[in-house]
Amino acid sequence: MDFTTAWLTTNRTCNNRCQWCYALSTLNRNSSMPLDKAISLVDALYERNVKRIVLIGGEPTIYSHFIELISYIRSKGMRVSVATNGRRFSDLAFTKAVLNAGINGIDISIKGLSEEEYFINTSSYGLKEMLQGYQNLISLGFTPSVSYVFVNDDSENLDNLINFINSNSISLFSFQFVKPVLGSSSNENSFDLKDMGKFVGEIYKRMSKTSIKYCIEISFPLCLIDQTILEKLSEENRIINCCHVPRGSGINFDENFKIIPCNHFADYPFSDRPVDPFTPSSIEEIMKSDIVTRFRHLARSYPSLKCQSCNLWDQCGGGCFTRWLSLDPNDYIL
């Protein structure tokens, strides 16, 4: 096993109900990792030379052992980060405790640009809390990254987003695109992949006029982006393709210690049998099983014959392979 990053789903509970959430169908599960088992899992991952752990959910900051788990991970010399809506960081004492525990990275996801939009998207009024949380972190000398998921082709909202970033002095930003969730129709109105490619050009044109440090997480074929713009984005190191599945560089655990392919397979573990954190060999048994081997082979496969001779393949990989479970790649890949 050569994975160096692990994602731990500490809990499924959340204080938001985002329409595009990869775990939307699981958020009513009142389930979380018992601390003793979570610590044993961290020990097992440490023994396998895992370098970084990402805490996810649900909303991990409402996990009852959030700070204790961060402290333990750091005590092993491993890096730890969190993907969060940022609302709990509006509590200054909580924010100080998290930073004192030694957290290395915090990514805050914007769910709306106004309280009204936030509520429409999440069924919660959380924008003020999120912004206060961001400012609390900045005031304590920690700069989190901030991200936003585009779920449709909305140039007007892009302008509003850039104004929002500037007006709130956000210095590290990530643009993301909605991805499919296995077994869910929540993203059925998402915009077309070809429009995503065009939209990257709109992002570049507008952001090139700002001084904001940003990146774009690409989860679709790079050939859909204007090649001149793609070259400029690559030269400026603004393109991120973060899928670990084809490379086998990461491992993802749900809150019941079952190994799932990635976050977007929240209800589809490799095995119904959870890993026993107290029996380290149970991780190897699942990761070396036929189903994992076949799955990763499929994830590494060319979605289209056109990809075989493409010089972008190593960087691109055909985009998020879950897209091709419902789309014909030959309708999109150029």
C-alpha cells in the first residue's frame, strides 16, 4: 500500500444541508467515530507512513472529539487539516483551542454570498458565522483557504463572488465544480461539462485583473478548456487535479470505519465489513482485495480512445471518473 494521505469521516452530523453535498443522504445518521477507535486508526496509519490526515464529515468541527483528535494526530508528527463550513470558528475560544492543538490546514467552503442565498442552499443562516470564523482565524495569525463550488454556469454570480472575495479580504481561494454523487440525483441540474471548460476561461479572464492568490480544481477533461488559457493557468500553477483514486495515493474511511473509494461514494464501501482499528492487518485485507484492485484498474482506464495519445493524460486522467458512470465520454472528450 502506497497511500500517503487519509481522509477520516469523523461524523455524519452537520449544521447545514447543502443541496450539492456528497454526503447529503447520510447526514441524518447520528453516527461518529469513537475516540479510542479513531486514535487506534491514527496509530495504524502512522505505522503505514501516512503523512497527512484530512478530517471530513458531515461537519467535522461539531465532532465531540475534534480538538482531542487533532492533538493526537499532531503528536504523531503527522499533518492534519479539515474541510469545514467554518461556522464554529465564529467562537473565538474554540478557534484558539483548535490552533493550539496544532492544526495545519483549514479549508472553509462558502455556501452563499448573502444570508438569503446561504439559506436557500443550506437551509441554515450561517454566512455571518462563517465570515466571523474567517476573521477570527486571520486575527490569530492563521490564514485558511476558502473555496466555492459552482453548480451551474452563472457568470453574474462569478462577478458577485469576486466582489465578495475582495470585500472580505480573502487571500487564498479555490474555485471548484460540482461532481456527481453515486446514487443521488441532487446534481441533475448541474451545467454541462463543455460549459465548465468555457467557465474556466471566464474565471481566468476575471481573476487575472485581481491580486487574489487562487487555484482551480479541475474535475473534468482538460481538453475542454481553451488551450491558450490552460497553458497560462498551468504556467501560473493554478490548476489542481486532486483525485487520489487512480494514483492509489489516498485512503478514505467513513464514520463506521468502512473504507470507501472516495467521498462521493459515501454509501458504497468496498466491503460491508469495517476495518478493526485495533487489528492493523484488517486494512491490508480490504485494500488488497480483488474488488479494490478491480476498482482502481477501472479508475485508471482511459475513458476514451482519444485519451491514449493525449499529452495531457498524466495531468488530466480524464477528469473525475465518476462522471463517466452516467455520461458518454466520446460526447465530450475532444
